[in-house]
Amino acid sequence: MATITELTKKYIDSHPSIRDCLTTGLINYSALARQIRDDLNISSKSTMEAVLIAARRYAERAGNGEKLNEKKIREILKGCNVEVRNRVVTIILEKNFYTDNLIEIEKKIKKEGELFYSVEGLKVITVITSEKYLEEIKKAFKINILNVSFQLICI
């Protein structure tokens, strides 16, 4: 059976944001110990103290040169373009129609500067666009719609 120290280390290792806060000294150790105790379903006063001591020791060791996840993430994102869109709908259309109507809808949406992606598979066409065009697409392809789902996407 794992010791309280091992359980605490494993818990912190599996929560990068907690690990970062420990290495920068931005954490309330008592609150962290209570959280670990509750999440791991271990209870007793001595267990609480053991978790608290293990967390402090972890922070002492981790603070000696461990690179923060935040720095890694910033480096990765420096060269990236990220766009977040809400009110996005994914429509899966059965592919048994002529695509001229879809092309006309695509032209209209792109002319308005809105989001429009389509992926053509063997049996379906997946359309990703702004929610405000859903009714128009439903009207044009009512019998061909297999699924509609709403998304938050990052591009």
C-alpha cells in the first residue's frame, strides 16, 4: 500500500496547476492538504498533517529548478495563432444530393466573413458553421440531416 507521501506526490504530479503554484509559493498548504485528503477519501488528523508535510517537502524539492508548465505553454503558444469561436454548429448531412445548394450557402457565408468548413466523406458531408445559418441549412437539406450538435471550437 502506498504511503501518504507517495499518494500526495502522485496527486500533485497529476495536477500541473497545483504543481506550478507550489513551485512559485502561491498556495495555501492547509487548503491543499484538505483538498487532497477529501479527493483521496482519507481522513484523520494525523493523515491531514502527513499530507501537509508531504506537500511542503514536494514544494521544496520542486522549487529547485523545475521549469513551470506556464513557461512551456507560453513558448508553445508564441508561434501559434489561436482563435476561439462559440455559437458554432456541426451538421452532418447524408451525402445523397447534389452539392450545388451547399456551395451556394458556402459562398454566402464566406462573403459575410463568417465561419464555414465542410469535409466530404464517402457517405456524409460534415459542415461546421455559425449557428445563425442553421435554419437556412435545415431548410435546404431537411431530409439529409443526420445529426446537429453545438460546439465551442478552437482553431
